[in-house]
Amino acid sequence: MKAWTRESIKPVVEAMIFASPSPISLSKLAQAIENVPIELVKEAISTLMDDYNRDQQRGIELVQVAGGYRFQTRPEYGRWVKRASRKTLQRLSRAALETLAVIAYKQPITRAEIERTRGVDSSGTIRLLLSKNLIRISGRKDVPGRPLLYRTTTRFLEVFQLKSLKDLPGIKELDSGLEARQARLFDKKAV
């Protein structure tokens, strides 16, 4: 049995975060390494984050997002990554953003409730958001007809760089600057 220290576990944690296709949680990291206290993993992550934040010459950063940790391109280097990437950025339409906002703030929510809030048919927009894995079906509402319920996904948290739904801006924040925030986020991330 190996006696782990913060320094000896740091490269293991770094490699696991790097190899993970999506943000990896603290508990998953600790479970994957046998006989290691979760506090030691937490210290290693903190040290890694400090290392990456201190060295501003690195092109990547370690961030906490969607309930886990991941490496991502530093925003100031995003334009070069976009040029090199063959993936075309796809912006969401205003209708898609409105629908996504309604779902994010009122989830779980049915299509009829979304349409009542927006005042227009949202079936096509919901299909688009489902195909982009920004929302998911989370069950059925216990009312006549048993309509589907929709929720946001972990991918939604990743795209909007939120640790959890608690980090959604308040109504006052939405009124003052939501469009600017969305423009910045969609310049950084492909949806």
C-alpha cells in the first residue's frame, strides 16, 4: 500500500482530470485512487489550480465547472484554437436562448409551460436543445396526459461555465448585461 502525499498524488490527479472527457468530480477522483483521503485529493487540486493560475504563460487553465474539474483553454488564446479547430461554432438563436433560460430557471418544466411563458410554439427549439445535449427529458408530470418534463444537463453547466444551477444570475443581473455575458460565453465555447 502506497503512502500518498499531496505532492505524490498531484500528478495522478492532474492526469485523471486531463484524461476525463467531461468535468470529473472530487469524489470520483478520490474513489479512483485507492486508500487516499478525499481531503488529500482536494489539497492536490487546490495546489494544481494555484500552479496553473500562477503561470500566466500556460495556454490552459484548471477550472471547477459543472460539479467537477476540467482543463480548458485560457480565454485569451481562444481565437487561435478556433482557427485551428475544424469545428464550426454554432450560436444559439434568440428563441433557443429564451427557451433554455425558461427551462433553466423553472425546471423541471413541461413544453406547455414553456410555451405559456414564451407565448409561442417551442417544439422545434426543444428538439434543437435536446440534440445539442443542453436539456434532457427528466420524466413525466403527474397530470392528465403525463407530459414530458425537461431539465438542463451537465453540458449546459459546462457551456455556460457554471459550477451548479445556484450560479445562474439573478433577475437583476439578467436585466443588466445578459446579452454581453452570452456573447462572451459563445465566443469561448462551441455548443
